[in-house]
Amino acid sequence: MTIKFFAPSGAPHQLGENLARNWMHGEHYARHGEPLAEINLHYGILYGGAEMYRKTQEEWKSYVHVDHAFFGRTEDLNSRGGYFRFSLNNQSNERKLTVEYDSRRLETLQKKGLLKLEPKRAIKKSRLVIYQPPSAYMVQHYGLSPDFDGKWRATLRRLYPGMMVVTTQKSPKTDDFWENVAVVASFNSGLGYEALRKGCEVVMTAPRTLWPWKTGDLTDGKWGERRYETFCLIAGRMWNFKEMANGEALEHMKGNGEIPL
């Protein structure tokens, strides 16, 4: 197995290059224009990331999309702190039967306080359904219809009669935001996963998301089991710089199939 981490081309910050340097343990990281390896990593979809994904598809190579993790992330794009997620062959994490293997990683992150799973909220005691629409970029990327938001709001009012549907845009959420929230419908996986962590029911509205179940599946009786499986999946693909540099991230992700052997 050959593996390369490609540094982004022309990015306005050092994050992608820092990730590539740490992953390669001081060895030469790849630049755009070099031949692909069997496994190819790239930070983000901008600055060559989308083109790299298409190229790996054309050459029947594997691609690992690297981006900020949903938890323990850093907003300092030039730092070497925070956690990052790794997703094989797409931005999405496909459901895998690796719960037992990844559960050890989840336990480690829980001990660090990163993934504290709160009890499920009782819908009758909460009043709000939060709807977060897709960004303008996602509307264009997926070719969403002009009435996408209106249809989803109507669907939520039908699914949760008597509850108030409130629209919120993508932004950092304070603790006050979560008061009285029972359900979150979101095109953005980050808000969806934070809602799951806090015990809310979740509806993912994107046609392809980082949620490995069909849209709305968390509203059935398997909520606890499926949430646990999902956070095992997240934990097994969530690593910091130190764990990349010492090889721990690579070794684990070989085991769960996120990096093919």
C-alpha cells in the first residue's frame, strides 16, 4: 500500500500543509501534479480537494477527505491543535460494522470530555423544533430547488404538531440556544451531531450527509442504539496532530477500514 497526503494548492493558511507534514512524519508530502498513490489524503474540498477526489475516481484510487472534526476542533487555521476527521472516498462516513473496534476510541475521547453523551430529551417537555437551512454554497452544489426550505418546514410542522418550528442560520451556538429544543433538522452535520450529543432527535435534510442512516431515522425506537453506533463511527475517524504524527491515527483507521490495507 502506498499513501500520500497532498497539501492544498494556494490556500491562505497553513492548516492543510501542517496536517500533511505531521501525517507524513517528516517525510516529503505530496503536491498537486504528482502521481497519485493507492491511498490519497487531502484537507478540505477547496484548493484542489474536489479535483483530487475526481482524479482518484478516474484512476480507481482511494481518497480520504480530511476536515475539522465535529468535536474538539480548533478555529485557528495556523495552529497545530484540535481534532480532525477522516472520511474514506467522500466527505461522508459510510456505516461500517466496526462498533466494537471503534468503541475503544470513543471511550478514550469520552474520558477526555470531548463526547459526553447526554440523556435523550423528552419531546413533551421541550417546545422547539430547530430548522437550519443549507448554505448558499450547498444550494448551488446540490442544485436544490427554490422551495427546499419551505417543503422541509411544512414537513416538520406535520411531524411535530403543536411545536414551534424556528429557523436558525449556521453559526456558533451558546448554551442558551439549546434551552427547550427537542428536535433539530439540519443540512449541516455539525449542528446535527451536537444535537445528538445533547439528546435531541435529529432529522438530516441533506441528500448525502455524514449521518450513516436515512434521513429522519432517529425518530424511531432505536435512537439510543443508533446514536451510540454513530458516535463510535465518529470517534474512530477523529484524531489530533500528535496522534497523526506518532502513527496512532493511521494504525487505528487501518483496523476500521477507513484507510484500506
